[in-house]
Amino acid sequence: MTDSKKQLTEKLTKDLDVTDWKSLHHHFVRDNLFLVHETLDFVDACVDVAQDNQSLVNNYIQEGQIRRPDGLEVEKWHKEKPLFKCLVVSPFVFIQLTDISLKKKED
């Protein structure tokens, strides 16, 4: 790993946040939100985007491992209130579902 990639990985690891769908919805509306599949290492995928590694990023996109969320997912997230890992790689926001849920039990 090059020094620049190592430094970027460390920076993005520190910047990683966990948030809910409500905080992300406006990024979806603006069409700058991307979902990273759970089989990818979230930070590594974001580093590839930040470093403009076109061959890897194009491969992720072609395989559906990085894509824009669809309307059905958005509806589900609105109801189920999952939490997401979140990173900004300007001008885009990348998310990945976590195993944690905020869903409140209905009485």
C-alpha cells in the first residue's frame, strides 16, 4: 500500500460515521447517494473512489456492488429505520447498511 493510500485510508476510517436514513434522504433526493454492497470493505471501496481508481470502481458498478439505491429500498429504510455507515467522498455520499436497527417496537 502506498503512503498516500495508507494516509487516505486512515483519514476515511476516522471520518466514518453511522447515521440513520432520515439524515441521508436529502442526499438521495439530490441523486448523489451511493450504496456499497456489504461484501465490499466499505472504507477500501471509498478509497478507490477517492483515488479515482476507474478500473476497480467501474468493476464495482458493473457488478452492482456500488449503485444508487432504488425507491423500494428507500421505502423499506423509511419504515425499518436501519443505520448506515456513511462517508463523504465529495461530491458523493457513500453508505453501507449496518447490522444495527433503530426500529421501534409498536405496542
